Amino acid sequence: MEELLQLRDHLEHQRYAEALDLLGEMEEMSRDDKINKIYSFTVILLLNLIKQSAEKRTTSSWDLSIWNAKTQIRRVNQRRKAKGTYVSTAELGEIVTEAYVEALKRAAVEAFGGAYSEKALGALVDQGAIEAQALALVMSSGEL
């Protein structure tokens, strides 16, 4: 909100260069917020894919979490007025890779009732396959 008041002040006083600089900062803050949300939903998506892969089963709760996470990633990434997306497919792949570490930590607590360490659980699953599956789910338009 403070930035909007500053922007108004810059425009009212015809300080257009300062207004444009502030607009650039606001755009970057907005994009960073979108990326952080995408990252958070990606952790949830990967967490449930890791549990499915490790335990070689699924639950309706895990399926719903996967569906919700992929839907929210798509929703947050969609530019409504300008069309297109905030992050490219390549950037989304980078987010998936970054989020995997956090997802594995969380999955170690949840999978098998927390019986495996993060390292041991990681040895039970194929990271590359899970990351590819996550990316494919987000990029596809079909249901799970």
C-alpha cells in the first residue's frame, strides 16, 4: 500500500522517472510473490508424489493434495490480462528442482510414519522421475 501512495505522489508532482522506477520495483515484488506461491505449491505437489512413490500406494487425500497443488500452480502462474505466464517452463523446472529438497524433508516425516531419514527415503525414490512427473502434471490439462 505504501508503494501505491508513493506512486500517486510521484505522479501528482510530475516526477515520472521516479514513478517508472517505483513501478518497476512493484512489478518485481509482484513477480517474486507469484514465484514464492508457485514454490510453496510445488513443495506440496512433490511431497505427495514422493510419498506415493516411496510407499507404492496412494490415498484420496494425497490425490486431492496433488490435484489442488497442480491447479494452484497453474492458477498463480497465469497472467490473466496480459495472457501468458509469470514463469516459463524452464523456470518452472528450476523451481521443481529447488523445491524437491524441502519436499523430501517433509516426506521423511510423513512417509512410513517417519520411519526413514531424509537420506534413506531419498534412496527409495527416483528424484528425476518424480520431478518429471510433477512438471508433466502441471503442464498437462487433464485430470490426475
